[in-house]
Amino acid sequence: MFKAQKTAKADAPDQPDPLAPSAEYLAAVAHYREISERHAELFNAESGMRLARSMAASGDNKRVPEKLRATAYPYIKLARKRPEKISENLLDVQDELAEFLPIFFAETEAIAAAKRRETNRLAGLLQPRHRAAVREMASALEQLSRATEAEREVRAELARRAPLPTSPNLPDLSGELLLGCMFEHDGRLWSWARHIRKLGILQ
């Protein structure tokens, strides 16, 4: 009986990772990849045919960079033997590319929106951990603020009791931090605390 329970526990499926990409996002990425690849095919064909026609007409290919020439290689033979046919094919590809561009631009906007939705979904799942970390920061900074006040009070006592208000023996070390205090209305820490209260992280 014990062995059977142990085996069943071992065979239990792992819990799904909530931070794994969602099915909706994966589908959007796959669709965009398909549209993007088709756009690249049409763009490369249009560029290659134009360059092949130009190279065939001029007969001077040395001035064309090798990387660009590579795009023309699939069409150069046709451009030399049948220039009218390469021009006809080029017009067809240009028409198809012109019709396809609105689809490509729409998909570009769609994948950007899908990325925003997916990012916001993941951020929502991670938000509790983030807020817990920020509350720890706030607690530590509150302790720092109280220590800052204590440090200032020591120097203030010197100013009240000594002939001179300052001494190298009591430098303004809290001031060097340039953070101020969470209890002051003109310090960076106070502004930070006000911000996280507006976000609802602190009461």
C-alpha cells in the first residue's frame, strides 16, 4: 500500500508554471512569424529582381557589394535572357508586396499589443512578490530615517552646547547620503514614500 502511494506521488504531474508564455501569446508570435517571413520573401524578391535587372542592363557587377549581389543571383539569368519577363515578374511582386504591406503593418501592431498584454499579465503575477520586497525596503528606510534623525540630533546638540556649531569630529555623515528623511517633506525618501503610498503598497 505504501509503495503504491509512493509511486502515485512520483507519477503526479508537475504543476504548470504560471509564468510560462500563455497560449494566446504563443499563437500571436507564431502568426506574426508567418506574416513576417512572407513579408521578407516578397521584399527580398522585389529587391533581388530590381537589382538583377539593373545588373543585366549595365553589365557592370563589380560595383555592387557582394551581399547585395547575392539577392540578385536567383534572378540574374532570367534578367539577362528575358529582360521583359523579369520586368513583368517584378511588377507582379511589387503589386503583391503593396497589397501585403497593410497586413504586415497590422500584424506588427498586433504583436506589439500582444507583447504588452503578456508583459502586463506576468507583471500582475509577480506584483505580490514585488510589493513585499518594496515593503521591506520601506521598513529598512524607515530605520535609516530614524538613524538619520538621531545623527542629526547629536550634531544639533553640539551646535547648542559648543562655542562653534560644527567640528571635524562630528561630520555631517547623514547629509552625505543626499536622501533626506522619510519624515521630512523636502527629502527624496519622503517623496519615495509618498509615491509608494499612492501605489497602494503602503498605507
